[in-house]
Amino acid sequence: MPPSTHTVTNQAPPLTDYDVFSTDAALAEGVARHIAPEQAEEARAELAGLGRAAGSAQAQEWGRQANENPPVLRTHDRFGHRIDEVEFHPAWHHLMEQAVNAGLTDAWSRPDGQLRRTAGFYVWSQVEAGHSCPVSMTHAAVPALRKEPELAAEWEPRLSAHRYDYGLDRPASAKLGAIAGMGMTEKQGGSDVRANTTEAVPLSGEGEYTLLGHKWFCSAPMSDVFLVLARTAPAAGDGGLTCFLVPRVLPDGTRNAFRIQRLKDKLGNRSNASSEIEFDGTTWARRVGEEGRGVATIIEMVAATRLDCVTGSAALMRQAVAQATHHTAHRSAFGRPLVEQPLMRNVLADMALESEAATTLALRLAAAYDSAAGEGPQAAADRAFLRLALPTAKYWVTKRCVPLTGEALECLGGNGYVEESPMPRLLREAPLNSLWEGSGNVQALDVLRALQRSPQSLDAFLTEIGRAHGADHRLDAAVKDVFAQLADLEGIEARARRLVERMALVLQGSLLVRFAPTAVSDAFCASRLGGDWGAAFGTLPSGADLAALVERALPQQ
């Protein structure tokens, strides 16, 4: 009998059965750095448990199945009744259940809640990013609802409950927990929500309205409740854009008029349902916040989801680096493991730097959110810091996700290009957070707006980076360059991206100089701030400690 030609050699084993939290040094150290000592042990155990679940073969199989079996829209039942339901593969529900049960929709009810929730969101998003969208919006709806205390008292316990209870067969009041979605953009305006045309007509009940109009992108249309923007009807005096709460099922158990026209066929994020919807003039809604203050009301939700965009991109980058370092540690070429070859090691180390900088920044923002919820000078300073740091981080971290995931895929070669690999899913997902909740230009212009209208935010930003003053001459020089750019107002709008990029880099550099090992901070400052860097990953300077950087990033099974 002839020998088999199908003996498998020199292939990396799948990256499964590892702790996604504990084997990520930047993440674990960052949580320990920011969390209150009395919360540390509980948080570490909680996150390690979620990390082991995220690294399990079962969870990764759920991620694959959810991605390969996208949701299906059912507009009518077999008798012709309009139902407007979205069907999901069971794997989606398993992922949602784990996320909700782990408290990823609840950052508001416990000490260090934002930090713990952000770290958990970072861990669990690495399994499959599509389902993270409704998780994010459910969490983010709470601060907007608090503009209307009566609604917050009714809905916050449902949205923050650690119970996933799917289905439109009963009102939210009869469920163990609820999920929230959002609808802001319309096809004629996109990011320019002030061009929205959806109308709201007041009813006799206090704060009750009907809606007539459409939403071009409505996320997670299977959710129990939505926050949307609509303009009060001209007959009511055109009070301007107002925020409204729209339940899918009315308090009496009947379906609200919520017409799903179609699901978007997206580049990535395929397990999640994004839709076009219409309100037919009988759609019942309740006002949230003051009439005409809709943007100011819903911006609280937008800010929270922007932090999740930063965190989600950091998570994608971390998973891409984990896959690349794992693969190259187990694959040999030209007589030795790929991970030991100098040029490959430079590529891996460069990506690891980018990933750690993103992770460190996301955790600092989460810690600032916790502080900002309090009282006193530090809380006020962190609120001012977030006003500038959040759009800065959202701009830069989400922008870095696409080139990094593409480079990481290349590290796996042809094995990374086939659909059995997790890499194509990561690459397709990578652009999403850059355009979600405001594209790059929107973020850059928001930074300029903050600089012009909130001078205290610049003071807080400079105070933060100033904590690393004198620790690295390249960082100090880069900070001076930022000062020079801020002082030159001529044509600043056209230069906004350059300015925001530099601000993000000095903020990341200052955090790494203060908190990361010397090998990390030195390589970051030399390359990103000192200019000793090329235009692609794998161009770190010769003095960088490549081995230490790769070893720090390598997940251990």
C-alpha cells in the first residue's frame, strides 16, 4: 500500500483553550493599574473567567457559525400578517447570552464599572465582533435615558439586567432583560443628522408622540427599544430635533409600527442585523429629554459607543496580533521558526506596539469615565479630558485597525487568506469602527470644535500628557510640535487629521512612557514620535528590543 500523501506537518495548531484576558499583558496590567485595590481580586477573577470562555473552542465555534449564518428578515408570517422579525442562528444567541450575563451591558451600577465593562467588552469582542453592536448600544442607552428620569427608572433596570431574554412575544415589562438599538442617520443626510426629516406629532398623553419617517441605518432592529431622532411636526411649532424612545412591543403587548424594509448586505459585521426602517405615522414614541435638544440628549449615547469603537478596534488588533504571533511561533521556514527570523520578528513587534498602545489608551479612557461620574475637581478634569481625548482616540485607533489586520493576515500567508481562518473576518470587520458613530473627518472636526468651545478640555489633555514630561526627549519634542500646530490656526480645518493624529500619538506615548516596560515605550517613541520608522509595519529601528516585544504579545495556551 503506497504511503499517504496527506500527512500534515508544519501547520500551526488552532489558537484555542487559552485565557484571552490573562495572557494579554497590556490588558491585565492596565486593569490592575486603574482599578481600586478593593475591587482588584474580584475583577481579575471575573475577567479571567470571561477570558477562558472567550478562548474556548466552543466560543470560537459560535463565532464562526454566527458569521457564516447571517440574520434573515421575515417581514410577514405565512398568513400574510406583517411581523417584521429578524431570525438569528442559535450561535448568535449563545454569544449574546454570554455577553449580557457577563455584565457587558451594565457599566453603571458598580464601582469601576466602566473599566471592568470595557475590559470585558475587549475580551469578548475577540470571539466575534458583530454581536458587540447591540451589546454596546444597550450599555450606551442608559446615560441618554437619564435625561428623562421617569423613563430611566422604567428602562435602566431592564437594560442593565444580566439576563438575555430574546423575542417580541411580550412587552419589555414582562421580560427578564432588554436590548436597545439606535436610529439616527437618514439617507438624505448621513452624519448630518440636522438634515433629518422624520416628523414627530404630539399626542394627548404627556411626552407621547407618533412618528412618520425613515432611518437609513437602524442597528439591531430585533431589539426591544430604540433611541431615535425626529423633528417635531410643523403644526406643533417645529421644536427641532428631539430624542425619542420607540419600543418594539407596546405596553399592552401589541406590536409597534416598526417596518423593516430590508437588512443591509455589509462588507463585514455580517452576524449583526443593520436595517432600513420606516415609521408609518402611527409609530408610538415617548420623548427623551427636552424638545429640540435631541442631539444634546443622544450625544451621551454616542460618546459611550465611541469608547466602544476604540475598545472594539483595540480588541480586533489584539486578536490579529495573537493569531499572527501564535502562527509564526508554530510554523517553520528556511530551517527555523518564523517568529525567530529577524524580519518577521520586526513585523510582529511593530504590530504588537500598535496593539498595546491602543489597549492602554482604551483603558485610560474607561478609567476617566469612572472618575468623571463622580464629584470634585478630578471628576471635572476627567470630564474635560474625555471631551478632547475621546474623539482623538476614536479617530486614530480605529484608523490603525485596517492596516494592522491586513499585515497580520499576511503573516499567516495563504492560510490566513482562506475563509476557514479567522483572519478574513477580522479584516472585513476592521473598517467598521472608523465610520461607526462618526467617520474620521467627523472625529477630527469634533476635536477642533472641542478646542474652540471647551478650552478646559485642552488644559486637561495637556495635563495628562504632561505627567510624562522629561521621561523621553522624543516625546517632549513631539509635544512641542503639537503646541506649534495648535498655535497655527491658518487652514487648521484642512490640517485637522494631521493635528489629531499627532495628538493621539503623544497621548499614547505619554501613557506608555509612564506605564509600559522600557522595551515598549522606547520602541514606540523612537518610531511613532522620533521618526525612525517606515511607512509599513516591520520597519522598527535597529535598536528596538524585538524579542521582548514579541514575547510580551505572544498568547500562551
